[in-house]
Amino acid sequence: MPTAARRRAPRPPRKATLSEPPIILLTPGEPAGIGPDLAVQLAQEEIPARLAVIGDPALLAARAGQLRLPLSVHELAHDRTPPVHRPGELQVYPVARAAPVIAGKLDPRNAAYVLDGLRLAVRLLRAGRADALVTGPVHKGVLNDAGFAFSGHTEFLAEQCGAPTPVMMLVAECEGTNPLRVALATTHLPLRAVPAAITRERLVAVMRVLHHDLAARFGIERPRILVCGLNPHAGEGGHLGREEVETIAPTLDALRLQGLSLLGPLPADTAFTPRWLAQGDAVLAMYHDQGLPVLKHTGFGHAVNVTLGLPILRTSVDHGTALDLAGKGGADAGSLRAALRLAVNLAQGGRAR
């Protein structure tokens, strides 16, 4: 991968104002999944943005026909700015697919189409032609079957942007309390690889990104971060694992001396109780399935995935491709709607969730 130093310096990101609708790019993701369905569904609604979908115009028009939803598709040249969204219309930056798309049936021949759309989105954002990216669900299996080493949007976008430490954070609204924000120290790793990945260097980098973006993008003046331990009972003083004693606790101590407000390492089975959540603005879990089951139990269907540590704004849905629902009209657009709303808020510099 080219280093950041070798890349052409990008233009400064666009900064939309509260009076100017931001330019939001949407990549629907896997063409055989529900991503196109969700794009067509949301196209029927009022969206306070200049929205442009990156994908195949004929595919979107065909999926609208399957769903029996009215849709007027307008192709945009890549150097044109989309107009303010109007219900029943979609502005599309076209990307060519390689094979016909059948809703619900994966085809590795279209894997490159998915990645080409993401690459175009990054190019437009880094050239200052858009404010934020919203991504629909991709299917990691078919991308890997097609020969692409793809572990997730987070890692792919970080590589495209030359960002050394991307941080995945999911956000869910909670009735009667503050939003639940869960960030991950590691993302898409096999469980057996997690302990070796929990190093002081990685924890320092992740917590600095998390602290910075909570302040800079979410408007939290002095973020308070709850940090989970890796082992049951946060290692029980070293009797159930040494990672807390040898790595996590010393790293937290060092970062506290630098001014970060950190609580932990906390047992993960109690960090998500109301008593502790009331004391923090975000939770840092050590691995994917330590933190996300709690968040998805709380907010599945309206939670939003946000990638921190990038020079671009990116939000995403909290769910997969749901191949069994594609083209049938039963897909819930709640998470994509929330991701669009958050992207608009972040792009305008408002306090987001």
C-alpha cells in the first residue's frame, strides 16, 4: 500500500454550513442484497442533502420496479454536483457492473463493481467534491471468493485514505438516556488473534483517535471513555489473564497523565450496566463480539456505524445484506435513514447524537 507521504496531498475537506445542504454520497453495497432496496425506499422521502448514489443506474431503476416504487433516475457526470434531493428521484454517479444482478443471488463477477464504487466515493471526497459517505451493506464472503482480500469497510477505506488507525464505532439512540457509543480496539479478527493484537501501541493509537473524534466530530468537550478488559472479570488481578495487568492498565495510566479521561479496565459484563454507562460518553471494547452484541440488542435497526480516524466522514448501516429480503419489499430502512441523518449532522458540524 502506498504510504500517506507518497500520496498526492488531498484538498481540504468540504465544510457544509447549516444553511447549505451537504453533499452526501451513498454506496448501496452488495447489488444482490437489500442495499439497492433501501436506496430506492429512502429516495421516496425528504432528505435535507444533495444526495448522490454511486452505482449502476439500470440496477436501481430495475429494483424500484420490483418494489413497485416510483423512481426517476438521473445520471450525473463525475464532475457535476448533485442538486438538492427531491422525493421520487435519485441522482446517480454511474459505475458499470460486470454481470446481471438477480436479487438474493450473489455473483462474484460483480465484486469489483462494489469496490469500484467505494474507490470513486473516496476520490470524490478527497477531492473536496462531497461532504460525507454513507455505505450500505457488503458481503465479505463474495468479495473474498472473487479474489479480493477484504475484511470490511473500515479497513478498506483506511487503506484508500492512507489512515493508519481507523476505529469502528457504533452509535445507538437509547430511550430516556444518552446515546450508547461502542468503539472497538480490534475489528474483524479471529478470536484467537485478538490477545496478540492488544498492544500498548495499538491501544494508545485507538484511544487517541476515539478521544479526538468524540471531541472534534461529536462536540463532547472532555470525552469520558469506559475501557473494557479483555478477560472475564477484567483478568481478576492477573488470575484470569495477564493482559489487563501487563498491557491495558499501564496504558490507561499513561494516557491519563496526558489528560484523557478513562475508566477501567472494567469487566465487560458490568461495563454496560446503567451505573457505569452514566459515567461515560463511549465504551471501548477490546474485540468485535465483546461490545457489539450489547449495542445491537439495544438499537438494532436504527444504530449507525461510524468510522473514526479517517480524513473523510463515513457512516454506515448496522446490518448485513439480508439476501432473503432483497427485491421483496420487506427490508427496514431505519438504520440507513439514521446513517444519513448522522452524516448530514456531522457534515454540517453540528453536535451529532
